[in-house]
Amino acid sequence: MNGTINIVLADDHVLVRNGIKAMLESDPDIRVVGEAGSGAEALEVARQLHPDILVLDIRMPGMTGLEAAARLPEVAPGTKAVILSMHDSEDYVLQALDAGAYGYLLKDTDKNEFIRALKQISTGNKYFSGSVSNVLANRLLNAKPSKSASELPRDPYHLTRREKEILRLVIDGKQNKQIADVLGKSVRTIETHRFNIMKKLGVNNAIDMVNKVVKENLI
Amino acid sequence: MNGTINIVLADDHVLVRNGIKAMLESDPDIRVVGEAGSGAEALEVARQLHPDILVLDIRMPGMTGLEAAARLPEVAPGTKAVILSMHDSEDYVLQALDAGAYGYLLKDTDKNEFIRALKQISTGNKYFSGSVSNVLANRLLNAKPSKSASELPRDPYHLTRREKEILRLVIDGKQNKQIADVLGKSVRTIETHRFNIMKKLGVNNAIDMVNKVVKENLI
DNA sequence: GATTATTTAAGTATAAATACGTATTTCATA
DNA sequence: TATGAAATACGTATTTATACTTAAATAATC
């Protein structure tokens, strides 16, 4: 990353801010340039300083961290909000996402992970504590409920393992020569497999093979 | 659930297995009870030992970790699969989810996080490395915005009308002879169009052409 | 009406895929 | 250890696709 990451910390407890500040500034690339004790104050400081990242405790007097995160783009468009919380409550996590937060970290996140998270976020990625990913993953799975079953590779054509492996490479656009090289086999072998695969699938050319595989979600 | 967590490690490199094993067994609650060097072997060992967690490297000879994860319920219903990977590729992460994996950890995950992840997974939660959560979060956010922009066929390659028409037929699995018949043109004409299309798209074979068109939502 | 873009199509080669049949080796498993 | 499935590989032949170049006949547009 290019240069120092400027951070503003918002938490209504000075002690907590000090603790986090000490933790973060042990890394030479991170600098805490401002602090705030409430959501409103956080926005005000962010407007003045335009830090790279605004770390917001979720629970603060007046305006919560979630609210502040949602308003952040109005006052400091380039600044990325990160929510700090004690709980990995599903509600909070999803609200943070909705609020446009770039991260959701638990307060018991250890130092290394915290720093890693901030660095990743400063590059524009999102970072959610691993413990929180549970919420995201479940949400994603429930969003596409019927999929997970039919998303599993089906196998109605009794393709062997090798055949599937080769099929995968074929679909990836590799030609027989390349596949042969990758697998350390002769081109003739690949051709044979390919012939057998097409026979099993009942198709007459490579493109129909690809279409069939994609459509029927084989592999 | 409050006893020892039994783990089976699957990675095709003994060194990697040893490293992870040493790392994990520094925790008194975790025991590595088996190892495997391939996806198939992993399933076999899982069937015999029914561990709490099966840690699968994503890249293994023959059957990938993702495939093995998907098949795991058939051979060891209670065992939870965790994918280990070098990359936080979006594809892999989502595939892992689909495969029913309980976790996706990057290989550079540090010891504490690794152990925390396994403990959380053993209780039935999911755990995705923070760096990976980026993928999940974006997926969740993009789930509904039915991209009005990318829904429309894009045209960054300046394909002519005829070229698109032919491209459509090619993707439909038609071969040049058939296309020529349908359009009442000579096969050479179709070949020329096809050559020009591939040139414009910058691909070297039909399958990559299909892939590109599908992926980039041309046509 | 001149200019430009598109469509059409051929020439000439090479490379690759398709279509089988056949056959050996490997390997899990009965 | 016999058996069958899977993986390996060659032979032979035909068909398609790829890789260019060139160039004419049609549009389209300015």
C-alpha cells in the first residue's frame, strides 16, 4: 500500500480508544489522526480530516456507529467505515453491510488480525471478522435456497474422475496438446478421453459439450 | 462438544501437513487423527475415522478439495469440511460455499486464527477468513442489484451485426457448415467471419470464445 | 459522389478435433 | 487372484477449425 493509513477512532470510552490506538500504532503504517466520543462527533471529525478509515463503535450515545457509517459518504466520501462491536449478532452485521461499512470487527479481534483488516480495507476490500463470516455465509446460502442442492455437481453420465478432470480443462479452453502437457500424458490419450466423454454426453462437438456441461451443471 | 476436536488433514504435500499439524496440536483441544494426500484418500480416511473436521487443500491431484467437500456427506455425514487455499478467488470461495464447506481459510492464516476457526466450526458455525469475507459481502450486496448495465449486451469489441449473428449460432453449437446453410452463404464466408470475430475478441479457439462471450455477457 | 464499413468469398496452409477400433497397463475390490 | 472398470495409448481416416491474405460486391454515411 502506498503510505500511511490515517485512522479516526470513535468510541465513547476513552480507555477503549486508548487501547485500540496503542494497538494500531504499533504498526508503522497506521496512524490515528483523530478521535471522537459519539457518532455525531465522529462525522464532524471525519469531515475535517478525511481519514482513510473511520473506526466506529456500534454502541455510542446519540447516533450509533451504524447510523454514522450510513451518513459518512455525505461528509467524507473517500473515507471507509469500519464497525467495531462486541457481538456477532446477525442483525448488526447485516445492518453494517447495508450501511455501506467496509468492515465489521469484533472487539476481541487480536492485534494482527485487526491490523491486517485495516490494511485490506484501505485498499478498498471489505473485511469481516472470521467469526462474523458465519452470518454472511448463511445469508448467502439462504438467499439462494434451492441452489445448494442443484449446485452440486451432478453425475448422470458416469464420467470417471479422469474424464471430469479433462472435461474441466477442455471447458477452460485448453486444447488437447496443452492438456496432455499438463497431465504428462500423450495427446492420443486425451483424444480418447475426449471421444469417450462426448459419447457419454451424446454431443458431437466441443461447444455443445461445453454448453451441456454448463447448462446441466456437471462438474 | 466440549472435548477434543478430531481433525483429518488432506494436502498433497507432506511438509504442509506437518506444518499445519504442528501448528494445530499446540492446542490441547485439537488432535490430528489422520492425514491424506489426495481428495479421494481424504474421503476414504474420513469414512473410516469420522473426524469432527476434515481440512482440505483446494488443490490436490485427482479430486480437488472442493469436490471432496461436496462428497463428504455421503461418506461421513457428521464431518465438517474446511477448505484451505492460497487464494481468495471469488470463484473458489463461492464454490466452497456451494460444496457445503463450513470454512474457507487462507494458507497464510495465523495460528491463533486457525485454531479459533476450527473451534468455532466444531460447534457448527461457519468460519471464513476475514480476507475472504470481502467476497461474501460483495456477493450479498450484489445479490439483488440486477445490474441494469450488465444486463444489456455489451459491445466493447465492435462486432458487426453479421458477426454477432454468426457468433450466436456458433455459441449455439452450430458448426460452420450448418451456419452457412442456414444463412445461405458459403462456408468460407462463415470462416472469415469467425476468424474476424476471434481476432476482435482476442481468443485462439472456439471454446475460449464461448467462455468470453458468456462471461462478459456479449450478445 | 466519394469515402468508409460491411459482407461476401476465395486461396493456401497448417493444426486440431472427430470417429472408431483396438490393446495394454493399472488398480480397486470382490 | 480373478474380474472388471479405468486410464493409457496407438492406428487410420475424415472432417473442421484456425491462420492469414486478398479482394470483390454491397451497403451506409457524410
